[in-house]
Amino acid sequence: MGGVQTATNTTQWYILRGEMKYGPYEYRSLITMIQTGELFDYNYVWASHLDNWTLVGDLQDFSKDRLCRLIETKDHLSGAFKDRKFPRVDLVTPIYAHNEHNFFDGQTLSVSENGALVLLNDPLLQLGQQVLIHFRTSEANPQSFNVLCEIVRKNFSKQRLNVKSGLHYAVRFLQVQDQGKTQLTKWTRGGVSKEETNGILKVHE
């Protein structure tokens, strides 16, 4: 299997986005892309030690344990890690969205105070388009609120490669209701316990 071998620091990497291949990139460049939200577990990459295009999330080279070790041991690659201006959390909570023409539902996958990764059941949203997202009440979210967002990236997930009804989108927040600002801060800055969100909240410093 492609993920068994481990790459060297000089390995050249390529990224598959749709039918387009990009690269080569150094290993540290891909680490930076992961940190800045340009590369996700569901993106396909390839390097000479891999038999096939492989999901980032399936590779030991990009496992959370390996990346944490690079930071802790002050490996020379640790300089590729960027300090986040806004902490990000993995958070699954239901949402509605509106693009001035249609309503559609979905859910968040992760959030920060300035943006989110969301799964929306509309594959036709375009980069730069503005959408209004309504964060619905749920176990994780005690009070609903609205956020005006801009689509900054769209991508398929591994599970939805053959599903036409929805896509993953990265969105940047443009305007957030006051109660939303309070809730986002609570989620991302440690003001909520794991039990309060039924164990689905994880903070990334």
C-alpha cells in the first residue's frame, strides 16, 4: 500500500485537484498548506515512494502524531508550521445556507472566529460568491445565529466523490451576528467542555 513507506525530507510531492496535477512541492510546503487550510485529509497527493495517488489522511507522513513529533523535537521542518492567528476547532453542527436564490442545508466540519469548513448540499457555489449561513441550534450550539460568508475554496471529500448533491467549501466570515461572535469565541478559545458538545469538539491551537 502507498502509505506504508515514509518519505524522506527531499521527496517531491504532487497534489491532485480535480483533473489538474500541481507540483512538485517539498514536504515542508505541504505541511504549511495543511496548517493554512489549503490542503485537507481528503485531498489526493503522490510522491515517488507511493504506488498510487493517496489521500493525505491515509498517509503516515502527514499523521497528526508525526506532525506533533516534528514540532516537539524542533526538527528543521518545524519552521513550516504556522502560528494560527485564530484557533480552529473540529465541530459538527447543522446549518442552513442561502445564496440569494436557493436555500440548502449542510453542516460545519471545523470553525474558527474568521471562517469555517462546511459541507453544503449545493455543488454549484462559486469561489468569491457570498452566502448567508444560519447556524442552527443543536447540542453544540445553544443559540442560532447568522453569518455572511465568502466562498474561498471548494473541494470533494473522500465520501462524496460520487455524490452530486453536496460539496465541501471553505468560507471566510464577512459579518457575524453578536451572539455568533460570542459562540465562536467560546468554541475556539476553550470556553466549552467536551461533554457540552457530546465529544465532537476538538481545539487546534
